[in-house]
Amino acid sequence: MTLHLPDADGTLRAYEPRTEPFAAAPGAPFTSRTVFSAAHVVADPFADVSPDSPAAVDWDATLAFRRHLWSHGLGVAEAMDTAQRGMGLDWAGAAELIRRSAAEAKSVSGKIACGVGTDQITGGTLAGIRAAYEEQLAVVEESGAQAILMASRALAATARGPEDYLEVYGHLLRQAAEPVILHWLGPMFDPALEGYWGSADLDAATGTFLDVIAAHPDKVDGVKISLLDAQREIDLRRRLPRGVRCYTGDDFHYPELIAGDDQGFSHALLGVFDPLGPLAAEAVRVLDTGDTAGFRALLDPTVALSRHLFQAPTRFYKTGVVLLAWLAGHQSHFTMVGGLQSARSLPHLARAYELADGLGLFPDPALAEERMRGLLLLHGVNR
């Protein structure tokens, strides 16, 4: 049945939904790349809360989605930006999410790494920032998960220069029980992180970042780069100490970065692998066989959807991710913590549906069509 999808100019255009989904069977973890999907949280749609209230989470649906990712061999990057850290999910909610997801991972032998930040504070001294990081690191390590040291808004606001980053990160790495992943999240994802590593000059910031790693290479499993700059990531990964992985967080250029070149490749820790899970897993399994062309043939067509979801303001990409989870049947509603379902326009959401449907991402295309039709009707599209 034809859907009429709105364009940004206010006109409607006819779209014929796909009838057959992309078929990808669950499978074991991969052999050639380490791949994490950053996962979203499912809100409780019946909770009587406001956007300023602590997050009300539907724990059953949230954990079921993680089991879906694990079933396809993907690791889960938990309590990250995709889970609305600092955009609806506070530290208390994140701590509960970490504990529950880590326990679930153990029950299914799933791979999990969890975000460690400072979002229980908004500023303060370097000592206070270290203490906030330490509190969160303890929660992650006690859960049995790997730690991802995320960029800190408080540190970005407080640090006087590169030396403060070297001091704070050096302190944390010395006390970490196991090697961690360092996360460099660019200001396109969070404007409060402008000038991270002590400089708005990315070359200077990269130098400080590499200094942190070089001082503690045995405590750094890898680095996640989310700057949406493929060449900068390639240049950085070639400068990493031996044994330190580069995890791409580039939702614009991930196929070429994961495929790599004759000097190396990136592993992956990506928010877009939340909606792409089964298809992305199938592509990496093809890459495991050495078939780079087959990998690119599967994954390259997904870039248009990813670029759409992550278009500026990039930090609102979570809205499209949750829309697609609802349309795919992973949750019963299109509601987000913090009311973030309102952060994207109807034409944006309609285009996300169209691109995802074209890729066959919906296991039940008829259900996705029915739900999209209801969303359109709610917004006044009556045909």
C-alpha cells in the first residue's frame, strides 16, 4: 500500500514500501574485527514524568534489545551517547543500566563495555572531576564490564590546558584494573566538548591524546574516535602504539575505515550499528572470510541512512535510532527519555523510514508500514 511521505517543502510524495526484509541469521562473534554497537535505551511510555525528571526506563525492552545485538555477534557499548547520557539519562539511571546490562551479558556470554564519565557533576576542581570518574569506574569494574573513559563536560570546562588532561587521565589509567577504551567525542556530538584535550586546534589536541596513550600503553585497549573525519582517524591510528586498537566512531565513513588499507584498519564502536545490527553483522562475517569487496557491497549502501540520521545537529541522531527500533518491532512505542522523540522533524523521520525500508532493515515490513502510517496520521497526513 502506498504511503505519502512529507518533504521539507511541505509537499507529499508517494512511496511504495518494500515487502521483503534483509535476511540475516544470528551468529557467533567475529574473527577479523572487534565490533561494538552503542545501544539506545527504551523509555517507559506509561511513566508520569516530565522531560526534566529522572529517566523512566522500560528495563525488559531495553535488555531485550541488547540480547538482539548479542545474538548477532555484536558487542554492546553500554551507557554511551546513544543511550542519551547527558540528554535524558542521568548518572543514577546510567549506573542502573550498567549493572543490569552487565549481568545480562554474563547470562548470555555477550561482550560488553560501559561508559565512564563525570555526569554526576557539572564542574568543580580537578580533584572533584577525578573523584567523579573514579566513582563511575568503580561501578563498571564491579559489574565485570570493560570500561570506556568518555570525554567529560566538567573537565572541558575546568581544564586550563593539556597538562590537566594528562594529569586526570594519567591518574585514572594508573588505577584502572584492566585496559580501557579512551573515547574522543567531537563537539558535533556534544558542543560542550569543544577544545577537548586542551586545544581547539585538532592537531594539537591529537598530540595530547597520543601523549596520554604513550604514557600508559599497557592500560589502553583502544581508542574510539568520533570526529567524522576519516583522514584524521587514519592518520591517528597509524600513530598508535603497537597493540592499541582504533575503534571507529565515524558514522559517515565507517565502511572504508573498517575495511582498512595496506597499513591497517579500524575496529568499530558505532551508534549506527544499533539500527543496522543484523546487516552490519552479516557484512563483518563476509569480511572475516577476506572478502573486502563483499563487505563493502553490503555496508556501503547503508551510509546514506547513517548520514541522514547523524546530520546536524548531530547530537539528535538518537531520535532516528529509536524511531527505527520502534518500526522494526523492538519496542512497542516511539517515546524517549527526556521527551527527545520531538527533536527531529516529520520530514526527517519520514526519510529515515524510507532509507531504512529500502535497505530491508524491518523484519516485518507490514508492521513498519502500519506504524509509520500511524505516525503520519498523528501529524495530520490523512492519505
